[in-house]
Amino acid sequence: MTIVLVHGSPETAAIWDDLVPHLRGDDVVCLSPPGFGSAIPPGFDCSMDAYRDWLADELKKLTQPIDLVGHDWGGGHVLRIAMDFPDLIRSWASDILGGFDGEYVWHELAQVWQTPEVGEQAVAQMKSAPPEARAERYESLGVTPEIARKMVAGANADLGKAILALYRSAAQPAMRDLGVGLPRAAAKPGLALIATEDFYCGGERLARRSAERAGARVAVLEGVGHWWMCQKPRQGADAINGFLASLN
């Protein structure tokens, strides 16, 4: 059994460092989407569809069966695989199901990135900030100091390009339209991870509604926010391990 972890934006695979030791899998693989801790290949346009296809290609290289777990945009890519390429996985888990609900409204920073010129200015400001300031920003949002420093150190020069292209490809009604396909994700067992203090993904009501449409089980992570895997890694791992154990 291979557990595959996919992170989001603007992150690197370092977010999983505290979670991995608690996962019960034969093998745990962390994949870094292009631009988010790994290089952007020539011709890769950093759109939602490009990341879906990238992930599908990466999964084909790995040992089956695969249990696919995604956080933030990684969770979005995971859902795209569950909907469009279910034969590549045994199961899936995601923490952003609410983002696929018809009522979902993008959070404030996403809307900044989706706005021409304003988004470029925000990315330029982010890139010009000293590493210490960027790490402190992650820490203020719930990331541990060590992982925050690793994420800043692992960010590549193409991060801004990837952020702008990905979020602009997902401007509404794009996510709303993708949500129509949620019932297809029921082809394989799914788990909706809902962090009670995560305010980026539409909240528990929207997440539960999307989970029902996708035929997914629900695991509520109490008292943690968007970076639950950093704040309470054992709690998150227990939810994932319990779900996977139920499939055996």
C-alpha cells in the first residue's frame, strides 16, 4: 500500500514532515506540484487541468494500490483524480471539499491573486519580503517554526507564476462547475477531512454537503486550522489511518 501526499499553495512538501511518522503505510510518497517546491516543466501552464494531468502521470509511476491524500490545492488535485481517473487509486482523502460547493466564495487572498495587476503586485511583495518575515507569516497561520523555515527555503523562483496561473484558472464559476462532477468521486472510497478552524475552504456546512455528494466519509479535526498536519499531526494521522484500516 502506497500513501501519496500532495500539498498545496504556497507550500512545499515540508508541511507533511510531522504527519508522516504517524502514518501506517508500507510506503509514503510526497509529491510536489510544479512551481510549489519543484520546477515547472517546459510548456506547463499551471492550470487546474495541467495539475490534474501531472498528478495522474505521477501516480502511474508508483506502486499500487495507492491511497491519495491532498491538502489545500493538493486536495483539489486529488478530487480531480477521484472524479476523472479513479482507476489510478484505491482511495482518496481531501481537506477542501467545501471549495467545490456551489455556494463557495474564494477567500480574500485568492481573489487578490485572481485580479490582474493586483495579483502581480501581491506576488512581487511576497517575493521581496525577507525570508524571516515570510517564515513568521507562516507561523502566524499555524505552521511550526521549523516547517515554516523549510517552506521558505524550499520555495522556487517560479512560485509566483504558479500561484497566479492556478488561481486564475480556478476563478468562479470554474470551481462551481467542477463541483457538478462530485458524484463521480464516489467510484472509490473517499474521506473528507474537516478542520474546524479552517476558514479558507468554505466551512463545515459546505464541506459536509460536498462530502455527501461525493459519497465520502467525514472526519472532523477539532481545534485546528488550515495547517492541521502541523498543529496536531497525530490527530490528522489517526483520522487517515482509521479510514485506511477500514478499507482492508
